[in-house]
Amino acid sequence: MRVLHLMARMNLGGTARYLGQLANALNSDGVETLVVTGYVQDGEIEDPIVHELTKIKRIKTLGRKISPLNDAKAINELIEIVNEFRPDIIHSHTFKAGFLGRLIPGKYKRIHTFHGHLFEDPSFSAVAKFFILVVEKILAYRTDTLISVG
């Protein structure tokens, strides 16, 4: 079995640590696992678990901030990685990765994990939270399993 885990950035904290430990444990159990991620933003610290990952691919234009141009470049590169790796499952983590990962064409099993308290994040406006909610409701139809952690 092949699992592609997708997360926009591996910033210091529980989500990156969780994903890193999960990916390494799956690889140890014989599940071929690839983590695809971008880079942390200025002022953020990357979680050291990144250096412990056995299989990782970086997308330079992938990050937390929504940027139509960079996001289009990121999804094109992500599609290339998916076509090369040919996963059985695409497992996305957090909103941005979940948005991009569930847009990838193909008949993959799709799992999405919500991490943390997205709607209590003060960096999102009421309009942004409404947009996220609408997008998540639509994308739920392209998702085989939804997981909530937080």
C-alpha cells in the first residue's frame, strides 16, 4: 500500500509531530509513505521531525498563505508527484492541504484530517471562516474519511 500525506507546512507543533510520527510508523510497518509539504513562513519554526522523515518531497510554492498563483503552481507540482508516486490513499492534513489534495483528479481513496481549532483562530476573519466552512462542506463529498483531531 502507498499513502501520500499532504500538509502545507511542517511548522513547530503537534500537527507536524503527529504527521511525522505517523509517516515513520507506517513506513516501519511496510506501508510506503511519502510526505509532501511546503515550507514554513517567515517568523515560523520548522518542526525538527522533518529531518527524521524517510520519504519527503517539498513543493516550493506550497505554504499556509492563500495565493492563487502559488497555489496553482503547487497543485500542478502536486499532480506530478501523485502521478509519479501513484498512491492508494491521499491523506491531507489541515485546510490548505485538504483543499488542494481533494482537487487532484483520479480515483484515489481520500482521507482528510482536521487539526486544531480552525474556527477559533484569530487570524481568520468571519468572511474567511464562512468561506472555509462552505469549501469544507463541498469537499466532504470528495472525501472517503474525515478525521477530527483537536
